[in-house]
Amino acid sequence: MIKYLGSKRRLVPALAVLAGASGARTALDLFCGTTRVSQAFKSRGIHTTAVDSARCAHVLARCYVATDPDADAGFRSALVDAVDGLNEVPGRPGYVTETFCVEARYFRPDNGARIDAVRDAIEDRYADTPLWPVLLTSLLEAADRVDSTTGLQMAYLKQWAPRAERPLTLRVPDLLDGPGRAVRGDACALVGTPELGDVDLAYLDPPYNQHRYDSNYHVWETLVAWDAPDHYGIACKRAELRDPGTRSAFNGRRTMPVALADVVSRLAAEVVVLSYNNESWLTFDELNDLCSARGHVEVLAFDSARYVGARIGIHDPSGRKVGRVGHVRNTEYVVLAGPPARVRAMASAVESAGLGARVDRPVPVPAA
């Protein structure tokens, strides 16, 4: 799984318990990102719809949620053969090498040339086939294993990360049996439409601040779009990201609370589960108030390490440390809203498993 800011890796065990205790047979993961949560739901036999507006998140959802590897008897063997074949493709420098290895330093040039060649081969050999999203996911994950960043593509390390020295190698993604759906689009436009339909459980993990995921992971966006875009800045971001019209309402301090309240109110779901943290734009009380219209509310709290970039500290352009990190941990809240008996049972299941604790007041930000 690729490195991703806001990934729910640490919360997945608790979210899986919540889903199981809810008795849900259908679920919606509205800001699916890496699809960790969608996969947790699908692994429990819940028919899951994974939604995101980012290109790379949609490809991951097509791979891990929408693909049923056992629906076609020959799919798994064809996938293994395809990955083996792509690992034999020799490097050929192209857009990735020039942009992300020469102008920027996300990858070593030899790995950049391999990424260029493999991406072309995926398009030439597998476009419009069920293997396309799975092989593209394999390439994204392979590139992530040899990049030279702290996890965000807003910048790259001044010195090569040790992993950047490894050769690019694709692996067969670990797919889950069973059906699911992947939908690309804006949550505000999709919620309440027949395209999403009614579900038993809806999980929301909206953006926490002004930073856009399509900007944070613009290299992956370009690998998926494969359109050799114009770019700007030292990070070589896609030129389209400069257009204010491409920003989501969830990335604005003033627009985000209104957008989230609207989405929560229009969700066609019996139970809503919303995750947020105590460094974000909405307060604990605002989260409670926003969800209370859905029914009974319970709040669970989870201690979590902050993103590694925040823990490294503040540096000037020369790399000199100029600031002090105020704290290295934060608190993730998971808000449950819906029928009282069901919501209480879900919260109790997480507590009984020792994975989280109910809270009825804000948790102070931990000190450094």
C-alpha cells in the first residue's frame, strides 16, 4: 500500500470491528484514499462502494474493491504472467525521467526510466482490460517503494533515501475475493444520487486542511492520467492544480464545515461513521452537533503519531532547522451516529476489543 497522509492504517482494526458490530451488508467509503478501510469492509463480506475524486485513489479502488479476482477463472494466472512480463521491460527515459528525476529528484534516473517504460507497456498491452487498474496499482506501489520523499510529493529529500537505491520491481497486488464498486467523483455531487444508492453503513474521512490530495500526490496523479502535463515549481506539480476551480469545498476553512454538514445530512445510510482529528478545522462540539441530526451519537478517541514530516521539524530552504515541533502526537476521533442500540453496540465492541475508548469531551493535544 502506498504511503498516504491521513491513511487509516492504525484505525482499520477498530473500523473493521465497528463494521462487523453494525451488521452491515452494504457500505460506502466516501473519501476512500488508499482504500484501507474499503478493503477492511470488503474482507468482512460487506459489499462496499469506494468513492474518491483523485485519479490515483480511483485506480486503487478499481483494483482492491471493484476487482473480483475469482470472477474469471483465468484472471489470477494472467495477472501473474503480466507482472512477470512487465518486470522484464527495459528502461526507456521519458516524461517521468525528465520531470521527476532530472528537474526534480523523486526517483533515481534508472528507476524513472523503468517507470516510463512500464507505464507505456501497461497502456499498450492492457488498456480497456480488467488487468489495467491492477497492473497500474502494482506500478504505483513499486514506485512508492523506491521514491525519495517523506510520503508527500510537495517536496523531495535533499539526500537520496536508502530505498531509492533499490531497483523498481512490481509485485502482484493482494486482491480480495468478492464484488465491490469504485466511483470517481466529488462527494458533494454524488451523495443522495442513485449512483450511490442506499447503504447500511457510510464511512467518511474528509480532508483535514487546505492541502489537496491531488496536489500532495501529483506524481501518482500523472502516472494514472499519463498525459505529460505542463508543470510548475520545484516540485513539478501539474499546472491544473493552480486553477482555483479545481479545488474541493473540503479544502477551504470556510467552505468545509458547510460542505460536510450537507453531505452528512443527505447520506442515504442507516449508520454514519466519521473520523476527524483534534488538529482540524471542526471542534469536538461541532462534530457532535453535525452528526446528532442522524440519531444517537457516540465518540471514540484514538491516540496517534503525527505525520512524519511534522515530527521532523521546521527547516529553512537551506535545510537548517529553524523551528521547534510543538507536539508529536494527536487524537483521532471516530464519531458514530444512527439508531441508539446499534451505535451503542458498535462503540461497546471497539471498547471490548481494547481498540479505543468512548469520550464525551475533547482530548487535550499531547505535548512533545
